[in-house]
Amino acid sequence: MYGGQEKLDNLVWDKNDEESGKAQNQMRLKKKCRQVEELAKEKFGKPASLISPLIFGGFNILYRIHLDGTSPDVMVRLPCPSLVQFPSEKTAYEAATAALIAKRTQLPVPRPLCYGQDSPVGPFIIMERVENCGSVSARLNRRSENPSAPHVLDSNVSEAVLEVIW
């Protein structure tokens, strides 16, 4: 019934990979990096400078920005063009979700400092930079002899660990 579907799926994957590469190249351009610095300068009223590397993950790119006289640095998060459907809505929902998690839990999540839809760089979130000390996935992972094995939820996770995470 679905004969040949896998070939179509591969075509879609190839097209998505090609679009992802184009988007990443576009987001790495010096012009785009300067626009991100200008956005941070405008929002915080301080000189801003990009700290490499750029971080690509999921459907977003993160620019680490140092603001003169301020610590810690901030992160400017932009959706990758051509990879995201409805980037304005996505960004607004993610900013609201991150703000709610920061307010109602003790999870060390980056608190959104500001976000917007209309800017030279498109929709954005500027958030605190939080040093990563591991992932929730790693804390809930069933122990394995093979460190490269995919994470599998440990059904014997203690209540204490769950309380700390929650």
C-alpha cells in the first residue's frame, strides 16, 4: 500500500538537511552576528560583543553575548530560518514557557530577560546564560556499561532525585 514511501521520506530528509545547512550558513554571516550584537546593545544600553562558538541545536541558534560591565553573559536565541514553521508564535510560546518554569520550579533554567517579534534579526529571546552541569536525561538514565548507549528511563529513580529535578 505504501510502496516507495521510504524513498520519498529520504528525499524529504535530504531536502531538510540541505535547508538546514543553508540556514546555518546564513546565521553565521558576520552581518547577522553584528545585528545580534546591536540588538543586545539596544535592549541593555551597553556595548555588546559576541563570544564564539555559535550553538546550533534543534531548530534554534544561540549567540553568547558579553555586555560590558555585566556578568553573567546573556544568550540571544533565534529560530533558524527555513526550518521553523511560525517562528514568531514559536518564540513567544517558548519565552512564556521558560518564564513559567523559572518562576514556578527550582530548575536551573535560563530566565528570559526579553523577547520580541519585530527586529532586524527576526523573532528572538534574550535570556540569562546558565552554566550546564549535565542534563535531566542523564539524571534519569538507567545506568549502562556502554557510555554511548542511548538514554533509557530508569524506572527505579528515587523520590529524592525526582524532587530535586521537579
